[in-house]
Amino acid sequence: MIEIENLTVRFGGVTPLDGVTLTFPSGTCGLIGPNGAGKTTFLNVLSGFVATHGGQVKIFGDDLLSMAPHRRARWGLRRTFQTEQAIEALSVYDNVAMVHEHSGLRRASRRQDVLGAIEFAGVRVDPKAQVGTLGARDRRLVEIARAVVGGPRVVLLDEPAAGLTEDETQHVGTMIQRIPEDLGALVILVDHDMSLVSACCQITAVLDFGRLIASGPTAEVLRDPHVMRAYLGTEEQL
């Protein structure tokens, strides 16, 4: 469980997170909102890349904000980014192994853990293949393999299906649903694809201009008039 209370971030005169209070209980939870709503800032706070100006974050009872970024990784917090982080000149295996090494996991289990993560993510190429030779789908899946290697406790996914076709997005969605089921990790999914969010997320929270405007069961949240206005300027169904 992740418990956020009165979380506030300011950049000069801009407040990308303004007193956000919410709880992500378990499973896969969505975080949505228009561009500039504060979603990536929220993930950056959890990852340790952005300092806060108020509030607290408890993650399975631990004080997350007191941990340095590397301690969060060793604790079991993993993340993907909107832009791919894998190094194109390295193999699929080496890119995933790099995360395993930097997360403080047991060296003796590295090969088994890395190959297991690649298989779990459904990467359909030889682990020795260079990432730069892969198609968009497999490159995205390598990012997810990097996030799940070694058994994380929390996985933050920032637009994992960006640039993918509908069929590819469905495949990624199926794999995302398996993370809490098979690995026991809590997942926070940020994406603009409402079909992906609906398929994967039991609970969804909505940010708009840094403020929480809705939170609850995903189907109910997507029907909320405030959410529809935030996205479309009208109460038309999302």
C-alpha cells in the first residue's frame, strides 16, 4: 500500500502537485490526467528525483521520502520512463543485468533473475540481441523487463505503451496485469490510453493542474463529470 498525504511540489511560481492526498492499495492502480497535470512529477517524487515542499509518502509503512534514490531501488521500487532508458549498443541481457547489479540484488542469482525477467516480459528475441536492432514493441518490453528483474515491490510505469499499435498495446496490457498477480508487486500505471487503463487498473486517480480531482474504481472515475471536463472540456464520455 502507498499512502500519500498532502503532497506538494513547487517550481518557482508553478505548483505541479498541490496538496495531493490519496491511497494506492494493491494490484494495478492508474494515475491519469491531461498533459501538465503533474503525473510525471508525482512519479519523480516517488523515485526520488524531485524534492517535495510538504506532505509525506508511506510505502508499505516505510517513510519513502527519507530514502535516497538508490535506497529506494534497493528497497524494491522500480520505474520505467516515457523515453527508453536501455542502451542500444548493449544486448537485451546486459541491459537488464545492469539494473539487477545496481539494485543490490544477489550476484549468484543474476543470470536466473535476468533471464526470468526477459521471459516474463515476453521479449521475443535472443537475449544476446542488441537493443538497437529491436522493434518498438520489444524495446518497450525490455524496459518492463528492467523494471521487474529480481522481484520488485512497487513498479511505476510511465506511458509504457506510447508509440505502440493497438495489438501491441493489448499485449503490453496483458503483461502489466501479470505483475501483481505473478510477482506480488504494486503497480502504478500512467498512460493516456483509457482502454489500457480500464483493462489493467482496479483503482484510478486523476490529477488536473496538480490537484486530485477524482479517485476510486476505474469505471466510476472515467464516468465522473469532473474527469470528462478535465480531459475534453465537456461531459462527453471518455
